Amino acid sequence: MDELVKILFTEVLARRDQRTELVVAVVRTRVTHGGRSRRLAAFGRSRQPGSGITHHTEGRISSCDPQPRVWSGVVVTKAAWIIITGSPDVGKTTLARHLSQRLRLPLLTRDDVRSGHFFTQGGWSDHVGDVLDAPASVERFLELVDAYVARGISLVSDVVVTEQFLAAAVGPLQRSRPMVLALAAPEARSRHLARLASDPFMARQPTLRTLGARSIDEHVIRAAAQHDEVTKVLCDGRRIGVPTLDVSTRNGYDPSVDAIVDAVTATVGRVA
């Protein structure tokens, strides 16, 4: 063989804290074989705040990094990240499925991440292993979102957006073209409690033990208090400059699904 061309793609997955942020970047080097050299592309480096990667300017997410992102030799355009938020059972997942089908986009929900791990840990058996709590499931969810947008894959997701979530999601927000759909309906609380009370999976004793409840009634009472707490801390993307559309789900969707599709495609459906 006259030459050996090696293309190395190494993903670096690092936990972010308040001082360090994982950034998908292109690191170029050369490998010499038989007197010839070839550029290699590798991914992953961590930079400190203030390095020009991500910063807050008047409350907005922005980037000063001129370095293009590359995946498998292709320059990656920023992916769209459509975030559907609202209190539990306000209709987030239903709308997310509508948009996923209409826009031909993959769907990723925080609840699916948590329930998927629950299944892995024996959630349908009589002996359930250690499962993700809510903060850990959000962390796994954001890791998966980051994996999508780093490769230029746009997606729809549903998740409860709070100040804490926005702080944790700075990386994928900066690396994507995000838009938030903020859902609201006064009936969401009663819908949520009725669904939990009638869900046979939630009534299983192994499930209740994992959730720290002795009965489905006790779990529903706790869920009511949690729903009230979540509603108090809900927020949208306006504070950090992310385009946000308010949607009422009191009687269907207002604006309509067609109008929401039009708004999403007009806002994040065009390559900058």
C-alpha cells in the first residue's frame, strides 16, 4: 500500500459544570506514512468560559467561534432544535409527535429517556435496579440532544424548561438553531393526576417501591404537589433570546398545528 490514510473521529464526552463546557470542535493534525501526510479530523475539546466559544450577551446565547464544525468530512450546518415545554400532561408529547411526523424529524423526549433507562434496569420485572432521578435523566437527555446537533441532525423534543434546565442546556442551545413552543392549559393538572391514577404500570408494586410510594393514591398526592411546584418554575426561551411561540392546549391547539408548522419552518427551517 503506497499510503495509509487514517481518519480519526474521537468523541469526547465530558461532564459540564459551571466552569467548563464541552465544545464540539475540529482539531486538525497530520499523520505521515511513506513520506506523505494527510489531515485527520478529530472531535472534542473543552474550553473555559470567556474563550470565545459561548457567552451571554444581554441575556442571549451567542457564539464567537469561527471554526466550522465537521462530521465525517462534511461541514455541519447548525441543526434546528424544536423544544416543546409546559407542565406535565399539557400536551407536549402529542404536539411533539405531530411536528415530528409533519416535519419528518426525529423525536426525543425526556420522559422516553427516563423510561428507557427504567426498562433497562428491570422496570417491568419484580426487582428494579437503580434508576435515573429527574436531574440525571435531564443530563442524559441533553447528552443525546448534543449528539444529534453535533452531527447536524435537527430534532423535536419535549421537556420541562426551567431556569435550571436553560443553564444546563447552554451547550446544545448554542450549537443549534433553537425554538421553544410554550404550552399552557388550566386543565393540565387534572389531566395529569387522572392519567397517573388510571395507569396500570404506575400501580405495580415494584414501580411504586422504586418511586418511594406505598400506594397509587400516595403517588398521585405527591404528583399533585410536584405538578404545582413545576408550574411555578416553568419558563421559556425569551430570557436568553430564543424564539418562543405560546400555544394554548385548552381546546385543541391554538394556534393550530398547521400554523405552528408554518411558524417553525419560518423561524428555524432556513439555513442561515
